Amino acid sequence: MAQPILRTERLLLVPLADRHLELEVQLDSDPEVLRYLDARTPTRDEVAASHQRRMAMAGKVDGLGFWTAHLCDGGEEGEFVGLMMLPPAHGPDQPDDPTVCDLGYRLVRRHWRQGLASEASRVLLRHAFDTIGQSRVIAQTMAVNAGSIGVMRAIGMRYVRTYYPQFDDPLPDTHLGEVEYEMTRTMWEATSW
């Protein structure tokens, strides 16, 4: 199954494609957008390499991957809002389980605090559980990233743990750890939205 185009009341989520690279470059050029992800702004070549890794990861489990989010404009791709992520769970402390995926979001700063990350995340959760049949969706961020944690809570995810990974070039407040939230299939089936 290919990644579908997903729609919400205000957004159109389009599977990430090579034509979206310049949007990723634009997004990653804002240090505030990367505040909890990277200590420096990546070069265009580094963003292009990340884009290629995302494209490759999207093919690992049918239906999972990355989407560009756009304001709806008569069913067409309107203004770029950000990058929405639903790849297979990955990382050194994640099990290699094709029924578990990661939820993530990175929005252009002018679209912060409008509920768009929560709106897009809800449709991604629906896709993960109802279409793909995932057993669990996780989300992780720095413990000090109140905005991202607010989205996780708003969509009904529950806190799982705080952990302390080691980084070669740690960001400020890294010593406070990373948090993980989850939505299980049982939790999803009990949601009312």
C-alpha cells in the first residue's frame, strides 16, 4: 500500500516526494524550529541527505512514512505548514517491530499554536491504527519541549518514560532527558474523537 494523501478540516497531508526538498530546506533553516533537534542549522546538502533517508525509510513498512502538510486550498496543496512523520519506530532503544511506528511533527513557526500539529497527528493516528493496523504509536522529545509534549497529551497519548541518551554535541537542557509517550491499539479503540 502506498502512502495515501490524508485530509483534515484545515490540512492536506501529501506523501513526501523529491519535489518537496526545498520545503524541507526552508523548514530546517529556522533555528527555532530545530531548537530541540539540532544545535546548528544544517546545510542544504545535509537536509538533502536527511530527505533521502526519509524517502528510504518510508518504503520499509507499507503506508508509513513522511508527509508534507499544507493548508487546504480547494483540495490542492496550499501554503506549506510543515513535515509530519509516521515512520517505523527506529533508534538504538526501539524494537525492530513493524507494528510500532514513531509520530513526529515539525511546523513552520508562523503555524505554531494553532492546533495544526494536533489536527494532523490525529489523522496520522487514525491512519496508523485503522488503515495500517499498527499495535502501538510512540512519540519522543526532549523533556523541556513543552509544545511537543502538549500535542502528545492533546491527542490522548500517555507518558511512558524519561530516558537519558548520550550525545556527542548535547543541546541545552539535554541533562533533563527525553520523554516517550504512546498510544496503543487499546487506547485508540477507546478514543472518542
